[in-house]
Amino acid sequence: MQQVEDLTMFGIGGWRWLNPPENWLSYAGMTATTDSGTDFWRTTHYGFVRDTGHALLRRVGPEFRMTTRFFGDYREQYDQAGLLLRLDENNWIKTGIEYVDGEQLLSAVVTREVSDWNVVPLETLHGKVESVTIDLRRTADTVTIRYAPEGGEPETLLRLAYFPPGGDAEAGPMCASPDGSGFPVRFAELSFSES
């Protein structure tokens, strides 16, 4: 069994797994294969609560920036990967790619007791892409999410959302397969800084 607490990944210490996947390794970044039946969601529309998605998390303060470039072999409905910012099971934001009806969508789910979801059709805007870079910034009571296809500088705004200010939270790469049998994802790069 691989150690799941106090990991050093991407040259940064202090990571821990929330719901570690059965298969993961730290080579050329971090690679994981999602387990089936995993997800982060609370109530809205579907009526269920799921807090079973995989997330490699580290403590973050009230002002930080995290950026990651990742590749996924998305196969089945709602396969997803990206970043998660989490206070607890009732307050979190996940953002990245979600595979819906055969298409990669840029996605952001903001949860404050219940989840809301917005998407942008990545392929319609940018054509087929191999990788996406997501940039997540927390400043005061605001989280700003920007993205770029194919490893460019993440300048396009995806979402500006409220997040409870002050205090520590956790953030890091996340992935899940709510309906599918699992898929491989590689987080090739990740940078992190705090103010």
C-alpha cells in the first residue's frame, strides 16, 4: 500500500490523499487511474450526495494560486479531472474537464451546501485538445478560475465565485468517474504559491 499522507509531489511537500485511487504513481508529475463510482456532488438536480472523488490535497492559506496542466483519456459520461479547493464536504469548488455526451467540457462546480455547475464547450471553442491548464486563485472572498488549452498561459476566465474568506483550506488535483469504469489522467505540471 502506498503512503497517502505527507507526500512530496511536484517538488512540494505536505500533500495527502482524500479517497486515494487504487492505482496512482508519482512519475513525470502524478498519474492516477480513477476508480468507478467516484464523484464530488451535493444534492442539486440529482438528489444525491457524493464525496468519494479522488483528490491530492495540501493546506492552503487565504491567499494562494495553484496552476496545473493535465491530460486525460476521458471515456465515459462524467469522467472528470482538474483542481479541487475544499473547506469541508459542504464547501468546495472543483474545476477542470468533464466529459459529457462525448465532448470535453470546461467545468466548474461551486458547492455551498448544494452544488451548482457551469460548463463551456472546449472543443467548440478550441478544437480537439490534448491538455488543459487550469489556474485557481483565492483572494479574500473570491476564487478566480482561468484556463488555457494546450499548455498556454491561462488567461481566459471560466468562473469568478464566492468562497468563505480567511482560514486555511485544502487544494490540489482531483479526478473521478461517477458513471464510468475509470480512466487514466496525468497531471504533468503543478505550481503553487501563497501570498
